[in-house]
Amino acid sequence: MANGGEEEEPLSPNARLFHTKRLNCCILAIIGCKTSIDVGVVKLGLENTFIKHPRFSSLLVMDEKKGGVMKWSRTKVNVENHVINPNLDPNMDSPDLFVEDYISNLTKTPINLTKPLWELHILNLRTTDASGVAILKVHHSVGDGRSLISLLLACTRKTSNPDSLPTIPGRMQQSSRRSSGVFGWLWWLLVALWWSVVAVANTLVDVMLSAATSSFLKDDQSLIKGGEGVEFAPKRLVHRIVSLDDVKLVKNAMNTTINDVILGVTQAGLSRYLNRRYASENEKDGGDTKKRSNLPQHIRLRAALLVNIRPSTGIEDIAEAMEKESKVKWGNWYGYVIIPFNIALQDDDPLNYILKAKAIIDRKKHSFEAICSFLTARLVLNCFGVKAVADLAYKIFSNTTLTFSNVIGPREEISFYGHPLAYIAPSVYGHPQGLTIHWQSYGSKMSIVVAVYEDVIPNPHQLWKILICQFNVSNMGSRVEEEDDEPLSPYANAFHTKNLNCYIIAIVGGKTSIDEDVVKLGLENTIIKHYRFSSLLVVDDKRGGEMKWSRTKVNLEDHLIIPNFDPNMDSPDQFVEDYITNLTRSPLNPNKPLWELHLLNLKTSDANSIGIFKIHHSMGDGISLISLLLACTRKTSDPNSLPTMPMKRQPPKPSGGFFGWLCRLLAAFWWFVVLVANTLVDIVLFAATAVFLKDQSPLKGQEGVEFTTRTLVHRIVSLDDVKQIKNAMNTTVSDVILGITQAGLSRYLHRKYASGDEKDEGETKKRNNWLQRIRLRALLLINIRPATEIEALAEMMERESRITWGNKFGYVVIPLNVASEEDPLDYIHKAKATIDRKKHSFEALFSYLTNELVVRFFGVQAVSALAYRVVHNTTFCFSSVAGPQEETSFYGHPLAYIAPSVYGLPQLKPQSVDHPKWFIALVLALPWN
């Protein structure tokens, strides 16, 4: 390339910062290969990729005409000057130590400024973890660490597919969508407002602490803090590899993130390392060395974390830019975040460090500290110049103890110019700290890279051994498995009290006979991998009888029940009803996980076989369990795809302009007033129901009805008919279902109790008047936590990990209209009015919070008594569950219907659920007697 004016580009302020005397930093990336490295192939690869990138084919030049302004000037690159392949003795005694010494020597020599600021050293030497090692040395002014790692990965390809770029994990998308309508918009606005208040408060605190750190607030002079001039000293880099699966095991078990686990492990390791160092110092001074903790009290030790402000350029864009020799967004755009480390011995349990690390990271996520530090640096630069910014950055680093980072690598194994990689281990040197810790993921591995100044940390191998041996994630993973007991939530405890001992029944009709072996295999690969379905309910007597879930080995023969019966019986439908009725008589065996699956290869009116799930309600709420069941199914038309669940309708886009904004504001204000009014009324009625307000109807269960046997009957109707009514009346499916339920109950009550003898017209009129004044209400349980998507449940079972689960719900009390209406559609109109009003109330949330307060202050028995009063003082429970949009198969068996219900409540229980082929299964759970 010719050198010309249009080929010159001024250095960015941050790039110039890395050429000041005290922040002259370089990045090292150690690349371990599984095979020996072909130098010729690597050189050819570099010519086709690296040197086509502007930064890697540019000299750093000084423009004397413009007062010594530094610029990047494109030049012709001779790869021979950048690829260094020393002659080595392949039979040396300690290859690992040689590589460490070689890298340490690289940190002693500055990079040559007469050529582009990068080098690649190739050591064809077999070490513990690799058969060949390449070391990429790049000046930090060329780009930040994340950009350079992305560039490196853009030069690699999948080992399984040499034409494909690696897959980099993306951020998890939010599983729940914003609810529609003005109410949803208002709720989102309140949440956003609260988040903004928290973010502003956290940011103000962090900005003040950052200002104090850049001025006077120093970390304590601990045994690992570098002193004056440490930035000029050589560094020693040591790295080791751990299992990323072990990290994920801990992450899933503790419901945290990988960053939480890594930060927690680092804090735990540094605490133990410092404790040993201080014990050694005490021994030298003749002090007490038998103390459990030798750490100074309340030690201040913080890490500086550089955060990329500009979104990282994707490796696809970088690869395309190198291929086309075009430009791409590049450089150093970052702010810093100061993370306080918890240095103390936490009862010898590293899991406590992870919980504290999670609290720190969660707080930092709700702060604009990184952006503020970036803007502060730009302001100082514009007002006072590069040297002032360098002084500011120097104070931040020198007043903290270490630099800490975690870089996400590719998910699968990759090759670097045809050489399969064993690991990637990046680090940095040249900043005023004595310790730098980097974590780098690659496939199923995680590299820990520790860069130290040996005068401060003379034994770096002891540090990494403590990090990955005594406090390693493998041991922690095994400890999590050993201590895999999980206390029952308050709601799960409530379902084990005498008056609320509830079970969920899910009747699954199949279109074909059931292959028992196929179902067993399916259960082994899905349901029993779910934590709740492979856990016993145990009582911990050491903790006052606390109930826990304890992981156990599941024997499917104990849970899969296949009864013998006469296939030629007269009434299969009646037999199935009687069979389910008998199931409601017997409790589940507490000596095994609390679920059963009964298989009946019996042809009924609606199916050719029946599967009956019986599950204790403490294992999860109905929505969660039905979602789990659907996560075990696949589309009949595409056996590899999960079912498609109906989506909530998205609200229309709001009108633009000031007038539209004003209308939305007024509407939000009005709906807020309505919301508050409705909620206050519902709170009063909820309190009254919990205390004295009882339903008065002949359908209401009497005292002790929760202990009686139940008969479950179900029938199927067309969902198309329901949708036709919905569309004609401009309502929802829920409106129609509630209206039909009201109409059916009204007709039933009037036929049974108001059809008097013609000779006794007075008695008939009296009964009709009584029915007009009847109070009959339904209780609807609302899931407070957004339902887990079936894709997440399927992935969780596949990986045997955990996911948010359990019973978190509130109540909504729905008054039913049982008056005699001439037009059945009037019931639907009234149902719509009831549901619309309940949609604009926080009744469910209030009842949930009430239960939380009661259980916190008075215990599980009190919340159980409260729930019993609310349920018992209403007449029945009502629910409608949305099923998949297409036909599905359960372990290869096409389904005809799904009909769930529950028993053990002090009520009768009508319920409906929609499912494929556009039907609705109406399920009635009635007292047997």
C-alpha cells in the first residue's frame, strides 16, 4: 500500500493515552494449539487477514508540522518482520516453565515502533495443555482487548466446519414481552421510573467514589498491591484451564450468572491466598500463626474493570472488512468500573462469596459509572489535554489493587489457520498494578490468566493453585451437588398443611395406543432431569423440622403405573372416570418424588389411550407444570420442533405528535385513577372474604369438603365455535368461557332449585327470588412470576440445569352472575365487564404481597389458614389455560386432548383448557358424594 495523506489517521485520545510514559500498555494473547504449528501456513493466513486490517498495516508516525500529532500511516507489511519463530530444544526439561520465562521476557522489551505495533511468536513446543504455542503481542493503542480478541476470532473457523466463523454467545433476551394496553404501558412506566431512580442514586454514589479514588482514596497497602513504578517492571503470566461446565453447574444451582461465579471464586481465592501470606508474615515476626483468620480487619481491596462503551464489532463484520480491505469501527472506547472485593474468610464456604459477588454485580448493572468515567475522561481531555487524562487514569489504577476481566469466547472448538486450538489466554501489562486476573471462555473450557509482578507476588503458582484447587469451581460444583438440598418455598409448605394438601391431575388423551418403553425413555431424557421431579421431600430435624427438596436417583418403575384391565369392558369412559376418582382417594408416597404417570391403553370416546399425571401441588403451580408437560411434546408435523404457544396481541402503535402524546398521558392518568379505585375496592372485599364474607349457594362445599373424594369429568367442544362468538361480540376467549360458565351454572341452579310444582307457585316464586340474591364467586389463581417459556424448560431438562420455578401466585375473586337471562349472550357481556374491571386492578399482586407479609411475620400455618379462608369462603376455582396452536405429540404419541384439574381445595372445581384441533376440554371436579 502506498503511503499517502488519505492513508493517515490521527490516533484517538485513548490510543494516545497508551503512549504516555506511565501507561505504555501491551496486550498478550497466548494461543495453545492441539497440533504443532506450520509457520508457512500461519504467515499465509496473516497475509490474507491480519495485515488487511488498517491498524495491523499502519506505522505510528509523528507529524512534526502539526506539533507532534501522532498518526497511523498505512505501510507495506513484511510478515517476516512480525512472525518470530525461535529455535528451541524440543527435549528441554520443563517446556511449561520455558514458555512462562519466554513470555516474561516479552514484557521486558518494548515493542518496535519502526513497524506496525504487533508481533506473533510461534513456539513449537509440547506443553501440559498444548502441542504448540503462539503468542500475539499487540500494543494497546492498536485497540482494546475485546476488539483484539474479536479480531483474533475473526481469523479462526469452526473445526467442525472450516468455512464457518465461530459462534459467540449473545446476551439473553428477555423471555417475557411487555403486556399490552394502557395498563401494561403504565406498569412498564412505573417500573422504568423506579429503575431510573435506583440507577441515578447508584451512579451518584459511584461517581463520588470514583472522584475520591482519583484524588485521595487508596486501597490498603496489602501484600498484593503494587508500589511506585510497578508499571515499568516485568510481569510473569501463569494460566491454567478449568471446566466451564463446572462453572455453569454452580451458576445454575445458585441462579446466578457466570460473571457472578467468576468474581466470587476470585474473591474467595484472594482471601485464602492473603490469609496464608499474612500467616507467613506473622510467623516471621514471631506472631500468632494458629489463628483461623490472619487477615487485617476491613481491608480495602478493589479491582478496576474496563468496560467497552462502544458495542463490540461482530466477528462477521471484522472478517468481511479484512476480506474487502475496508474499514470498520475500531479503537479504544471504554470507561472503568471500580469493584470492591470482599476479602474475608466466609465460613470456609466459597458459595457465600458468590452470593456477595452477585449483589455487587447486580448493583453495578444499575449504574452509569462506566459511561460517566468515559465522559469525564473526554471532558478532561478537551479541557486539559492527553497528559491530564493520563494522570487521571494513572491515579485510578495506582489507587486500586488489581485489574479484573472476563471475556466470552466461542461456543465450539475452532482452528487458527487450520490449527485446532486447545485454549486462548489473554492478558495485559504496563499499567500501575501488581496483579491482573483475566478469565477467558472457550468451548467447554475456561482459562484463568494471572499476570503478576514477582516482587509483590513471588509465588504466582500458589495463587492460581488456590484459585482452582482449594477454591476451584470443580470442588464447588461437587459441593453444590452434595449440598443439593433446597428448602421448600412458603407456598410449597402451605400445600403440605392439613387443609390445603392439593394435587394436580392432568389427563392426556392419545390418538394411538401408548408404547410404554418409548414413554419410559422419554421420561428419562426429560422430566426426571427436572430438579423437582428427581427430588424427595425430606424433613430436616436439625433445623426444627424444615422441609427440603433433596436430589435422589429416580426409579421410573416406581412412578410409571400400568394397571391390568379388561380391554373389552362395556363402558371405558366410565372406567376412566372411576379410575381417576380412585386416584383422588390415595395420597402420593412421600418416600419417592411426588409424581406418578398412569398409562391406560384403553379406547374411549375421545381417545385411543389415556395418560394421567398426578403431581403434588407443592412441586409447582398449574401453569408451570402444564408448561413443563408441553416442553416434553413436539409438533406432530415437525417432530424436532416445540409447540407454538399463542402470543399476546401487541397494542397498536401510538399516534405521533404532541397531540397523540397528550392523549396518551391523559389516558394513562385516567386509567391510573381507575386502577387505584378498583384496587382499593378489591382489597376491602378480599379482606372481608378472608374474615367473614361467605358465598351463599347450594354449590358451595361444606366444612371438610377438601378431604372428600372427587369425580373428574371432561367433555370437548369446538374452539372455532368459541372464537366465532368472540369475534362476533368483540370479546376475548376468556370472556366467552366465563360467560358460558355463568350461563351453565345459572341454568343448572334454576332447573334444580327453582322448578317448583305448578300447584305451589308461591314456593317456586320464593325460590326464584332466592336465586336472584345468591352470592356465588369464583377464585382465580394468578401467576405473579412470568411463566417460563417451554423453550427454556426444554433446554433446562436437556442440560440438567435449574430454572426459576415454584409457586408464586395471587388470588382474584370473580363475582358470577347466576340470574336468569333471556339471552345467553348477556352472560358474556357481563363476563366481559367483570374481566375488564379485574384487568385494571392490582388485586392479585396485593394478595400475593399480603401472603408474603403473613408468612414472614406469622409463619406458614398462618398463611395456610388465610388461604384456606379465602378459598373456603368462595364457591369454586376457575381457570383457562392457553395450549399450543397446532397438534402435538407426547414422546411420539399424537395427542387428542389435555384436560388438567386440581383437587384438595375446600371447593368444587370447574376448569377449561384449550388445545389443538380447536377444542376446549371442560373439566368438572365435583365432590364424589
